[in-house]
Amino acid sequence: MNWESLIYDFITYVIFAYSVTLLIFYLLIAIYSTGDARRYMHKNSFTDYKTLVSSPHVPSISILAPAYNEGATIIENVRSLLSVYYSNLEVVIINDGSKDDTLQKLIDAYDLEKMDFFVRQQVPSKDVRGVYKSRNPVFRKLVVVDKVNGGKADALNVGVNIASNNYIVCIDVDCVLEQDALLKLVKPFIEETEVRVIATGGVIRIANSCLIEHGKLLKVRLPLQYLPRMQVLEYIRAFLLGRMAWSRLNGLLLISGAFGAFDKDIVIKCGGYYHNTVGEDMELVVRMRRYLEERNIPYKVAFIPDPLCWTEAPASYKILARQRNRWSRGTIETLQMHKKMFFNPRYGVLGMLSYPYWFFFEMCAPAVEFIGFVALLVMSFFGMINWGTFVLFLFFIISFGYTYSAFAVLMEVLTYNQYKRRTDVMKLLLTGLTEPFLFHPFVVWHGVKGYIDLIRKKKSWGEMTRQGFGQPPA
Amino acid sequence: MNGTLLYFQSTFKTSFEEYITPELLLNGVLLFTSITLSLVLFTYIYLGLKKKKFLVKDRIRKNLELWISHVILEEDDEEVIRIPSKFIKIFRNPLARQYAIDNLIINKKAFSGMVASNIRNLYQHLGFRKDSLRKLKSRTWYVQAKGIQELSMMDQNDQLIRVYRLTNSKNELVRTEAQTAIIQWAGFNGLRFLDVVSYAISEWQQVQLLVQLKNFTPQDMPKLERWLSSKNSTVIIFALKLVEVYQQFGIRRKVEECLLHQKEPVRRQAINTLLKIGDETSAEILIRAYNDEDYANKISILRALAVFANETHFPFLVAELSNSDDHIKLEAARALGAIGGVGVLDQKAAVQPEPYALIAKHIKAELLL
């Protein structure tokens, strides 16, 4: 056996072992998630949310919604948040030093006045320029904070300092919430009696092409454009299968920054959002979990499969590239900060399973795939490729991917069935067929570019221009 | 097929092929492709069945709704309900029966008085009670819970003893539905399950029970004191909430005893309850408890002091103004503001403007709102 075959064997076996382990994980995730989703659906069918929503005994919640240059849509967005059904609610809009007229529009529309306000410095944040409230009792739930620009994490920290309630719901200001979303999201906190629930996440759905009027979702439609439609499938897989399974194992590392609820007390004890990462949502959950693990306090990060929040997904390759680049950097930064937990039995499921899974199959995946691709090119140049093995192996992986996607679509149909038309389901499945050839390579490439940007110490979020609801697709 | 396999076999030249044979990979591809196609087929069969179910439901709805509303609204309570022959056939279908039960439950929630009574009669006359009783006997937790829910919504009070036994079931959903049913049937008297429940009553369930109790005229709760001494801390918390909501001033001393309970959530609820039923003497008791309390309870005590502290408590609150924690500072200032101590805040601000000048302004702005 010469060195060439040694290299060949090494690469072949490593990639094969990696793929098989990943496939086994996916299989287990798919199987494990179904039981929990089924149990949740049965249990949830008994709850009459309408009768509970007006109860004064439900816990009070503060919604924290950072806004940066949202002048075009801010009034509509705030109206949508204020119209959510929940009795004990405070809506805190944090204007993160917008350069446009976001603040002025809010002042005019909601009859706001600047108040003398003592900001409790419970977690570090940049200076607050002013706190505004309305004298109009209709808008008594609304608090608008104007602050020096400091990024999303900093804006959320200001929100934590301002919030007057024990549970905080962090949300992207342009998200559209289901009417009973808050009650469903807060339920796990007060339903659990054995352990402390520190955070809850719900399913995020893609709102592109949906009919939305006055901040309310009127009709669910499958996105007309390719990229958002592809992301519908991606989100169904991630939320309905992945997060349900990890939540059942109590190994969930990520609550989406677009919509998640947190126990404010633990957030403050952990020091709030960390400014120096672009993956502040994941980093906070990991830090909260680590804090409780290190103190041996029983806890849980919950996840519910209800579609609670609708958001606009990137519809252009440029914006999607920025998003995936940022997600890649955020994951690496978070895992790097908490590397102490890697295969550390002290952290239980978190250290022995969740962290290693994220390390190998979320963080390293773009690198492994990219290296595999480069190796393929080099080896084919030197005539070292066994094309028979390669083609069969490729088909094997692709066919598994299709199975996983088909299973995710079936789960969606069996549970919430948002896309009711048979043609929509077919379109979704057919879009999935293109994933290995178009969407996936694009996402992998921008994940790799995220690595490069991280090495170059790039810290920016990248502008996430949104098309806006009700706008025709470009 | 054999030709393809031979091709792949001839190209495998390394040790890899010893373990991962082309047959294995090809079989894997075929397996996953078959599973994918089966999943897609199943998805479409399911969608088809769902559509069929919807159409059946729609047909039943059209047939039933008019008749049900007529029977509910027009028929006399005592009059014998005649079932049209076409419905006898329809109700042989379990889907139709369940749909009709669900429909009656929705209507029952919306109506009261004679109409509600007619809905109950209709439920019994159509033999749906038997369906609910069958569900009650089921060993599947969600079916059993569904049976309890149906019987409770349809006022089948004769099942009270059977369902009462389930108020301490090991299954959470069965337990909570049974507790809800007992309240539905017996109102405040149904709270007797608090005597026996050994499992925790979640805060969520407590909210549901309180919402449900609002439908009944408040009654004496002679066992309240006993519940406040329960071994189950969640029973104590719920009893404290009952004291708070129904203003049971007579057992204030017992509530004050709960301030010394070993469990922090009990003490916190006791503080919140005292906030609603306490008097000027409660301020002293809370201040005595303050130093031994955790952070969250300290905040709760300061909020309670905003309600019943007086000038004699200024020194305590002024001392807390100097606490290193901003939240405690602000709550102490809020309490001072609420009991007429704005002047004290101004004095503090004059001596030490940073941060007290802003705190004083904040409190004044809040008082103006």
C-alpha cells in the first residue's frame, strides 16, 4: 500500500464515517421528534386559550423588539405587536440609533412623550437617550426607548434593563405573531412543576407571499420565489424535526432570535446578551444553560411545535449569503466561547451530546463538505477517484436527503398542515429535489465564507434588507 | 441491473470495497428512494383522507346544524326529542358522532339556561353519553381525558365520584381534566380534591381553575386553613391565590405564617396575597421577613410596602435606597413615592444627585401618569 492509497483511504473513511454518523443522527432526530410532537398535539387540543388570555393570573410579559432604520414599516409593526391577545403585556420598542425617521414616526403615531426614566443597569448596554411613553391610555402597553447605536445584542440588553416584567419575549420587530402566540409561548414556563424552564422557542414560519394586512396574517401561501420556498422546507426540517427532538432530550442550544421567551432573572444573572458575537441568540441560550449546569440547578429549555411567528425570509442570493455567513460566524464564536463544555461529562447532555453535535455537524459541516469537494477535484486531477464509489456514494447521500425532506413534509401535513393545497405540497417536494444541486452548495459556500470572515475578524451583521409584507416579489 | 453492478464492482479497487460493497450502496439508494416514494404516497393518501373527512364533516354539518339549532332553541325541555330517520344512519358513523359531540360542546360553552339544558338533553338522547363513558374507561390517556371533558361539559354530574378518583391520577392531563370537571360540577365544593392531591398543581392549571371558578358565586371555603398547611406546596400556593382573589381576610394570620414556609414560591405567593388582604400591621411583618428573603422576594416585599407602609417605615425604605442593586433602589423609591415620601427622595437627591435625582424624577413622572 503506497502513500496515495493511504490518503485516499483516509479521506474516504473519514468522510464515510462522518456521513454515516450524521445520517444516524438525522434518523434518530426524525424518530424522536414524532413522539413529542404527537404528545404535544394531543395535550394542546384540550386547552382553550381564548378563555385564559384575558385572565389577570397569567404571568406578565415584556416584548422586546429592537428596531434599526425601520421607518418604512415601524408603525404597522408596532400596531401588530400591540394587537396581540394577552392581558399582562408590555411592548418595549428599542430604537437602536436609527439614522432614519423611525423614532419620530413612533412619537407622532402613538402620541409619545419623553419621560424621566431611571434605567436599571442590570446588564451592560450603551447609553439610553430617552424613554417615551404615551399619555393615551389606548397605548399604555407601549414603551419606546431611544438609544445610541450598539447592535441587536446591545439593544436587547437595554430592553432587559427597561422591562418591568419577569418574562421577556425577544422578537424581530417585523415578525407577525399568531394571535395566541404569547400564551402558547409562556405556557411551558408555568406548566412545568419539576424543573425551572429558562427559555421557550416556537416554530418560525416563512411569510413571503402570504397575505398580511394591518400586521395580521390572513392567508398562508407557499412562497412563489425559489429561495423562500426552499427555506420553507429547510425551516420545517429544522423546527418540526430537529428542535423538537433536541428539546425532548433537553439538549436544545438555540432559540431563534426572531422569536423566543426567556426567564429575565436568569438572563440578568448570566449578564444578558453578549455584544461581541453575531450569534447572540445562540450564545445566550448556551450561556444560560452553562450557568445552571455549573450550579446544578435543574432546568429545561422548552420548544413548542405550534407555528407562532411568521417572518420574511431572504428572497435574494445576496441577502441569503449574508445571513448564512453570519449564522456560520455566530456558531463558531459561540462554540469557541464555551469550548470548556466539549465532551465534558460535568455538563451532561449539553456537554456530551448537544455541543459535540453542533461542533461536528453544524459548525464543521461546511468545512467538511468544502474539503471533500476540493479533495474530489485534486484526486480527480491525479486520477485517484474511483468514480463508481463516488457516484454510488453521492446517490446514497442524496437519496437519504430526499427521504428526510419527504418525512419532514409528511410531519408538517400530519401536524399543522399550513399548506393545504395538494399542488403546494408537490411544489414543496419538487423544490426539495433541487436542494443538493442549487441551494445546498450555495449555503455551504457562504458558510465557508463565514469562516474566512471570522478569521479576518469581520464582526458586522451585514445589512438584512427586507422586501416588506404585501410587496410584490422582485 | 447486473451490468451496472459489474461496472461498479470493477471500479472498486481499495480496501473500502471490502466493507462498503457496491451492492450495499446501491441497496441503500434503492431503500431510501423506496422510502421517499412511500412517504410521498402516504402524504397524498393522508391529504386525500383528510379532504374526504372534511367533506363528510361538511355534509354532516349541513344536515345537523339546522336540526340541532332547532332542537336546542325551540324544543321544550320536557318534550321528547324525535330524531329524523336520516340522522339515525348518519350517527352510525363514529366520525359523525364525534363531530356532533364536539359541536354540542361548542354550543354548550356559548349558552346557558334553558338552551344549555336542551343541549344536554340532546346529548343524552342521542346516546353520546355512552360514547363519553366508553372514553372514560379507556386506558389511553388522551382518550380518557377527552371522555372526562365531554362528561363535564355536558353536566353528567352522576359521574362525579368516578372522576373524583382521577383528580390524583398519575397522568397529568387526566388529572387536570378531572380537577376541572369536578369544579365544573360542584363549583367551590369541588375544591375538595385539594385535600387529597399529592401531585403538583402547575401554575397553568391554577390559572385554569381560577378562570373556571369565576363562573360560580363565591362561597365559604372552610377548608382554606387546612389547605394552607398542606404537605403539597402547590396546594398552599393555590390556596393563597384563593385567599387573594376571594379576599379571605379572616385567615390573614395563617397567610402570614406562610411567610416562614421553607419553599421560596410559597413565601412569594404569601407576599402577593398579603398585598391584597394585608393592613398596616403587615408592613412590619414583611420588613421583619425582608432580610432573610431572596432577591425576587425582596422585590415583591418592596412592592407590597408601596401599598401599606407609612411614615414610620421611611427609615427602612431610605436604607434600601442605598442598596447596590439598581432594581432594589428603584422599588424602594417607588414605595416611598406611593406612601407620600417624595420629599424624602428629593432630600436624598439633593445630598447625592447621582443617581437619586433621576430616580426622584422617574418616580414623580410615574405618579403623574
